[in-house]
Amino acid sequence: MLEGEELFADRNRVSGGDNTRHPEFEIARWAAENLSPDQRKKAVVYTSGEHCPMCSAAHAWVGLGPIYYASSSKQLAGWFAEWGIPPGPVETLPINQVATGIEATGPDEELSEQVKLLQQAAHGVGGN
Ligand SMILES: [Zn+2]
């Protein structure tokens, strides 16, 4: 494992009908199968959207390292409310409310604006 090497990448696959197919959950599963506990501890996860509670728990259970996210779950919930999209069945919680020992950094002001635009396009809502 080289420093700066991309080990695994994925995208959201919930459009197939399985709402657990979050990329952050797939990362945790992949890491559990392919990395030693020491490698997992050193692995940094970058994501466009903050982990949901399911993914935060999976991240913590497999012992992955720091998380950097572009937009927060709180931002996403706010955008959905603004666009009249009903909230999902799982409470919106910051990563550290679920996984207390994980170093989590975000949101990023510029990148979160880009994520908002992608979410608008994906849901066919909002815009100016
Ligand atoms: Zn998730």
C-alpha cells in the first residue's frame, strides 16, 4: 500500500432498488476483505457526502482511518427540505454521533456547492 494510492472507489448504486448500496458501505466491506487491520487504520476515505449512520457504523466496525467529506448530512437534509423531498427513514446524524473515534473533516464550502448542484440535477429540482 503506497502513500496516496487509490485503493478502492465506488459510487452510489441505490437506483437498482437496494437502498443500502452506498459507496461508503461498499468501501467498508471491501476494506474488511482486502486490507489488514493496520492498513485499514491508515486508509483515508474521501467522499462527496458525509457518511449516513449505516456507513459511519460500518466504517467504525472495520476500523478505517480518517474521513474527509465535501458536503454534510445536515446540508443534504436542508437541501431536501428546501426542494420538498421527504426525509429518508434513517435519522440524519453527524459521523461522530455514530462513530465517536473517527477523525471526520468537512464540509468544504466550495465543494459542497458543487455537490448541491449535482443533487439538484439528480433530483430534477431547485435551480435558478
Ligand atoms: Zn450511507
